Amino acid sequence: MQNNIVGKRIKKGREKLGLSQAEFAKKVHVSQQAVGKWERGESLPDIFMLSKIGAVFGTNDICYFVGSDGCRCTCGCAECCTNLS
């Protein structure tokens, strides 16, 4: 997995929605500083927060966050994605 892929995907999704860090932070109920730390790779959101972030982005596919570009699952469950070769 690429270094800081989760943070890059969060930033890309946030920018695609046209949201500032502060606006995005309000939507997922965290501080703007937390969003900044995720995007810079200084920390990572937990799995429950990834679910909230995914809801804002309109996806429940864990592959979006871990960067599994070749992932073929459509159910959004982590088990399918980790079992792919």
C-alpha cells in the first residue's frame, strides 16, 4: 500500500465535493485539525470514521480508502477485498 494513500484519498474526495477542510470536518463531526492530519498522513481515521467519511463520499467500498485499484468487489466489505489476490 502506498504511503499515506488514505489521506490522499480523503483529500481527493473532499476536494471533489468542493469542501474546505473545515466544511468537511463539520460533516464528519471532527475538528479541522484532524482532517488536516489525515490528509498529511500524520494520523489515520479509525474504521468507524472511515464509514462516516465514506457516507459523505457516497461509497461504502473500503477499497476506495486502501487504494486497491484492482479490487473487484462490489459489496463494500473488507473481507472480500482482503481475499483478492
